[in-house]
Amino acid sequence: MTPAARVQTAIECLDRIAAGDPAERVLTRWARGARHAGSKDRAAVRDLVFDVLRRWWSSAARGDGETGRARMVGYLHDTGADLGAVFTGAGYGPAPLEAGERPTDAPIPELASFDCPPALADELKSSLGPDFAAVMQALRDRAPVFLRVNLSRISRESARAALGAEDIETLDDDLSPSALRVTKNARRVHLSKAFRDGLVDLQDGASQALVDALPLAGTTRVLDYCAGGGGKTLAMADRHRARYVAHDGLPGRMADLPERARRAGQSIELVDTRELSSQPPFDLVLVDAPCTGSGAWRRSPEGKIRAGRSMLDNVLSLQAGILRDAAHHVAPGGTLAYATCSLLDEENIRQAEEFLLNAVGYKIDFTQTWTPLQGGDGFFLAVLTRR
């Protein structure tokens, strides 16, 4: 595919996403039907689509329209591309621009320039305070790729050298002693020997920092109540020897965890909700709750364009129920750790405080917040102790 053909394909995908189709489904269907497209073409189209999703409102304002074509015009103009070289109509590329399609350099509304979802603007401003503008600007760009070094098996320096031998360059990152930030050939990581041998795994730097903050010392039984893919379960297991149990209300989300655990050399017990009910209480229960994902909008930008008040209200109700259920599995004297990858106070500190109003015998030990300004995703952690 020519670069222009990739742009045209991205435009068509964006129109389907704007109509409500999930981005991953749109891209998967296109890739399956485009046998002429190689791996570099698929990666390039995906990058274009996700870049525009991150700049959903500014691209529409710059391109003076809400179609995929207008947004692409606005995005390419905003990033300094030569529109005349792309919109030629040749080689399956987009048709030439008409007079009314020229991008604007006039000032655009502030929220659009920040690519802030209008429905959550007030909540984001209140939660982020003076960091609002800087955080929203950071969320307009791609997230860095982080690796977590399994320090129980290899040092960070040795892992960096092993990756470097395969031309994957990394730098130590201050977010966590186990964190490496990939600076070259990130797409080769999953093919590297270090990854295949379980010496490193993909995990955001702030996610690693959150695990570092968990009070694991002295624990013998640990439950990851909303384990998902198991990244935090494995990070805890690498940091501290204990019995680890992983649970998720949607067990299919844990499908990759057994293979990840095998690769990392860790033993993780997977249980469903029925099996969990017969388990004795745990010293530490981690609840990495479902949320708006606003702290990770760089990685999952579709969440930003779908964000709305009704969605937030549904998430808040779900989080409250999960916290109540998870608290039943905490042993006396044990710890309940509540985490989200959200930037919104309603999902974070207010949710923890609301839990305390109705829970008997719990107190907050400490809270911690990370934002994209520190380099990784946005996260919140509240550590609560059961008296």
C-alpha cells in the first residue's frame, strides 16, 4: 500500500468507528479482508486511526468537519504533513481536496484543543486542578512502551543488555526499579528471547509503581480480585513470595494468564466466583476496578470518544458493588487495596470514602496518585486496613 492508500483506509475505518463500531473490530475486519496489506501496512493504518482518536475533537475543528476525511485533514495538517502529496486520488489514495475542505489555522475552542471529552470536562477540571491542561495535552500523544523486568530472575541492567543484543533499545525509568522504557523497536519485544523466556513482560511504568506501593511484606495469601490479564498479579508474585489467587467477574479476561505465568515461572491459581466463595480470607485483596480508563486514554483512545456521564454513573455503581464484595474476602487485620486507571476523583478517593461510610472496621492507611505527567498512565491507589 502507498502512504496515501493507508490514509484512505484509515479514513474509512474512522467513519465506521464514528458510527459506533468498536475500533478493534473495525481494524480486525479490514485486516482480514485486505490480503494485499502486509504487516507494516496494518501497523501504519492502525497508528493513523489511533492517532486521530486521540485527537478526535481538535482534528474535527482543524478539518472543519466530523467525517473521517475531515478529521484526517485536520490531524495531518496539525502534525505538519503535506496534504497536497496525500490527497491526490492516485494509488487508491483520497481524492484531491476541494476548496471548502482546506484546514483552518484559526484558534479553536479550548476543550477541542485539549481533546477533552465535553461530557466529562467539568469532572476532569475539578479532579486535575492546575494540571488539567498539561495532562489533557499529554493524553493527545502516544503512550511510551514500558517493560517490567522480572527482578527475581534477572537484573534490570542484564535485561537491558539482552534486549539490546536484539536491537531493542531501552532506558531505565524512575517510575519503578523494575521499569524499562523502550526507545527503539518496541514492536519487536514480543519476538525477543528475553520476552519469550519470561525475563521481561509488557506493563506500564505507573502500573509497576502501583504494585511497588502495595504492602506485601508479611502476606502469605494474596487475591487479585479483578485480575484481567494478570499483569499486577505477576508483578506482585515477582516481588514477594506468597500464594496468589486470581479472580475476575469475566473469567475470559484471564485467558492469557496461565501462559504468562508459565513464561514468568510463577504459580497463579485461577478461580471463578463460585470457587472463590469457599476460599479462606486473604491477607491482601487487590481490587483493580473497572473504570472509565481515563488515565490510559493514550493507549485506549476509543474510551475517550465514548466517555459520557451515563457511562461514568454505571461504572461508579459497578465499582461500589465490587468493593463491597471484595471486602468480604479480607482477613481481620488484612489489607484491601483499591485501584483504578482513572483520573476522576469520583472513581478514586470519593469511591473509597463512600465505601468507608458503609463498611465496618476499615480505615484508609494512605492514597497515591500517578498522572501521565510522570511518564506512565494515570492511576489511583487507596490502601485500606481491616481492623
